[in-house]
Amino acid sequence: MWSLSFGLFVSYLVLMLNLSMPQKNRSICWIQNAGFFIDLPDGDILIDAILSSDDAIARAEKPYDDIRLIFVSHVHGDHFSAKGILQHLRANDKTKAILTPESFQSLRSVGLPEGLESRILISYPGPDELEKFEVNGFSGHVLQFKHAGVQNIGLGLTGKDIDLVYVNGGIQNRALIQQMGETYARTDIVIANKWPLSNLEYVSQVENLFDPSWLLMAHHSGASDEIVRKNGGVDAMEKKMRGVRMKGKVFGRRMQCVAF
């Protein structure tokens, strides 16, 4: 009886301790261009965010020291630095990366050691395919988008603390996006760069397919970007992005964050 009572007492203490400890919030921060840092309790994500070989991100310094997944949509320099990703992989042995074949070859061209190749998933599915993956506790799908003559991919992702859709380049393949919507309905976040804001059809598609909590957009130079100015500024754009449940956010300055 004493042993049982003591065990219950210890369990109670552990529960109270866990409840009293501050819980890490979930947030997403715009780095620059199309780059995002997603801060999660059990390991973070970088999307198109490593653009330099000599900054805190590349060196895996705080708060970028717990990155578990790096996703790169395409090889253009405003989304990707081969030397920067190589630097981060060397500095952070917890992370893995999802790259297109073009991005992977760019990494090889700057001297990718064989020991790091096993931490890279190369993905470029056909134009009508969704390719599944399992990486570091995250699962999801990669899909192809056309973009300026290079291999370009989007992302659907599920983890313990997040559901996310990243459709860099917009929604072109309706059949494929419909398949994504069946898997990622009621997602936390949809990131949609280069949003065609001339009409509200895009917003309706996002809301109907994914029913996200947040629709997010950032485009290169923030609030002063030409796309933002042409559409009336940040406030006007965010007003267009609101749905019944969905909130919209246009990032106007670097390192601006949203809790979700």
C-alpha cells in the first residue's frame, strides 16, 4: 500500500512539474525573400531560408541550432545557397534536407562529403505525382511546380506540432492540388508566395481545399515590394486573405513572426 501511494505521489509531482514548466510556442518567422523559419517544440524547419554561407543560420547558431528539416524549392540564389546548406549540415548533425536533383548537384559542386549524402532526400516527382516522404519525424508529400526553367517543388508536411502546405509559385495543377487538399484539409498554415492577387479566386481555392488557420505570404522586399504596393499595401492584402476561419498575414519586414 505504501509503495502504491508513493508511486502515485511521484506521478503527481511529475505532472505538476510538467504543467508548471513554460511550454515552447509554435511560430513561423519570415527570414527574407521566400525564406521561413518554423519554430516548433520538438525540432524546427527551414524553408528556402539558407541564402548565405556566413550567418547564424548557416552556422546553426541559436535560434537555428535545432533545425530538423531543411526544404529547398529550387536552385535560384534567392531561395538557396549550396555553401550555406553544406555549412549547416556540417554544424548541425540533427538536420536532414529535401532538395531537387538540381539543388543536390549544386551542393556536390561545392564539395559535398560522402558522409553527408545520406542526410539528403532528393525529390522531383512527375508533373501529376505526389511523392511521399518520412524525414526526422515529419511526413508528407513533394509536388512539382513550374518555375522559370528550373526544377521547382512544393511541400505538404505533417508533424507532431504542425500541418503545413508550401505552394511556392501558386496553384497551377488543380488536380494535383485537389489531391493535396484531401490529405491536408484543416491545416495550420498555407504559405503561398507570388500570389496572383488580381482576383479572389486563389484565396477561395486555398480556403476551400485546405481550410487553414493562416494563409501567409512574403515576397522579397516585404512591405515595399512591388506586388504589395500594387495591391494597396499590407493591410489591404491581408483583408483579401481573410476567410471564415482563415487569417491572412503579409510579412512586411524581416524576422517578423506569427504564433500559431
